Amino acid sequence: MKITNWAIFFVLILLFVFVKNALDQEDNRNNLQLQVRYNRAVDTATQDAAQALLTNASQPLESQYQSAKNVRINKEEAADTFFHTMYLNFGVSHDPVGQQVLNGYIPALLVIGYDGYYVYQFEAYRNAAGETEMRHVWSPKKPYAYEDQDHNTYNFTLDDYVTVNRAVDGKWLEGFRRDLQGDSGIPFLQDEASYDAARRTAIVNTIQNDLSATINRYNTLSKQYGVSYTFTVPYIDQEQWNNTIDDAGVLAFVQGIPLGNAYYNNYALGGARIMKQDMYQGIVANGRKYYYSTSSCTSDYTAEELFTSPKEAARKGYQPLNCTIGYQK
């Protein structure tokens, strides 16, 4: 083979490599942009859901325990808000089929309450046509249960308030740990640091074990409908878990959305008591895009997108709405 033929051959190989690298870089860039967009959508939906936990919930009944963490939650409102925001940000707010597809990527939504938690999970059911489908349903409230080495059993809360069944006589005790430690005769209640560490570990382990069972059950159900992706409980570090169980809140899992040659797999946490950040709704009025703070403005227009900051809305082409004028249909 002539040297010119070899040269052409190598040039073609190099050209192929350069083109492939350019395409791979473009794919990676597009996938990264999609991942950022998905992260923002999931975070915003979870934050909205956490704020909605306290919506239309009467709090005075909880004051008898004198605990700032003992808040009454509205889990249904939280779930509705989460999915509403997800549908908006994924562009399926008016697409029932698209909503059903997106629902399939959300194996579990966890609502953490003061003295127990709920899991919004998939179950199979028969529709009106007699066909088997899957839908999200609420689990019963699940307590933060624990048993110590002396076989005393506990129902923990997000603070030091506890209900104890004393093993020696079967008597029930209830109150803050500091008030029970003197007369209970239970060594476990004597050391505040050891008690708090055990309480947190018990709550985290209870939730993790339940999540594993929930997602494994969903894997079994989803395989029957031809879903090849295997859902898993993602790794959550200890600091994040401590934040999760510090206040009432929402923990959302979104997995399996195709992302190039991989799959999107993420979770997000929203705390109901610490969420103070304003949310911003984006609307289209008279052919123009506007955004406004939900805490200071109202509008009859349907929100096109939700944002966590004015800068984020401006980047999407929205301009601030004059709240003194507003836009009403």
C-alpha cells in the first residue's frame, strides 16, 4: 500500500475519533444540562411539598406538649403539591399520559411527622375496565419504635418526648425524657447523649428498612409491567439523615428517568419548619412572560413554571410582575 493511501487511512481514523469525541462531548453537555434541570425540578417540588405540609392544619392542639416540633401535618396537601410542581416543571401539567409516565419514576414519597411517618407508595389495583394498574397510596402512620436491652419498648418523637412501655410491670409512661428519668427506673433514660444517639439511630434505621422494603416491592410490581430498571435506596450520608429527622418534612425519591446512556437517580429533602424561602410563579399574560412572589402577589393565570429566586426566573425569560397592578383574567 502506498504511503499516500496509509496517510488517507490514518486521516480517516483520526477524523472518526474527532467526530466521535465531539458527539460524546455534546451528549455529555446535554445530559449535564438535563440533570441540572431535573435536580432543580425535584428540589423545587420537594420544597413546595414541605411548605404545604402545614397548609390548613390546625396547630393549637399540639401545644399541650410544649414542643415546637410537634406540628400537625397535611400529608395529602403535601403530595398533591409535590406532583403538581413536578408536572409543571416536566411539562406534563395537561398531559395525563405523561403524568402517568412521570409517576412511574417516583417509587416513594416519605412524609416525616412528629411521632411517626407515612410512605406514599405504589400498589396494584383493578380499574373500572378490570385491568390491573398501579397507583400511589398512603401507608398507615408508622411509629418510631425501639426496644432496649431490658425489653422496654419506646415510641420516639422528633424531640425528647417519648412513650415507654416498662417491661417489669407493663406500665405505660409518657413525657419528656428529662421528666421521666428520675422515677421511671429505666437506665436508658438517664444519659441524655446516649438516649439521643439511640433515638436518632432507631428512627433512621426504621425509615431505611421500610424504604428498602417499599422499593423492593415496587421492583417486583414494575417488572410485571416490563420495567427493566432496578430501583434502589440511594446512599444518604449521616448529616443529611440528621437534617431529615430534625423536623417534620418530606423526602422524595426520583429514579429511572433515561439520561443518555444512564439513568437519573436522585432524592431531595424539604423541611416544613425551616422552609422560609419565597417561591416565584411564572405566568404568561398578553403574550409576555412574568414572574411574581407567591407571598406578595396573586394571579388568576395558571403557573407555567415555579422558581426559587427572581434570578432563576429571569434566566428563563420572565420579567417581574408589578404587584400593584397585577394580572387577572
